[in-house]
Amino acid sequence: MPILRVKVCDADGKPLSGQLVTLTDCDYLSTNADGLAQFLLTPSPDTAVSINGLTVWRGAITDLKKEEVFVASRDGFVRS
């Protein structure tokens, strides 16, 4: 199974630890000191990424890179 790494950063690009991240059909994981949470991808065609309960991305699993970075913005987080 492929692994997806989700990195969560502040507006300056510094890693944010303790952020709750989830993918569709996965449990919440808390980001580590490097701002990372890692997930095993399930064989589902579509998924959603949520950070702290807010959906920040939705689409086909094939559109995800091996490591996705989300940066804090005024409205939550945006995919970098």
C-alpha cells in the first residue's frame, strides 16, 4: 500500500505539531514535531484531507503527491 505524508505548516512555512489530520476512511493522526502525519492509502478512488476538522482538499487519490504540504492561511489551510 502506498503511503501519503501530510505536512502542516504555519504561514511562514514552519512545521506545526499537534494538528489533527485525517483522510477519508482513516483515523485522525496528530502531526509530529516536523509537522508530519503519515497515512496508508486505501484503494479508494476519491478522498478528502481534513486538518483540525476542516476539509482542506478533496479529489482523486491519484492527484496526491507522496508528500502534500498544507500552509496555514486566514481561512484555514491551503495546499502548497
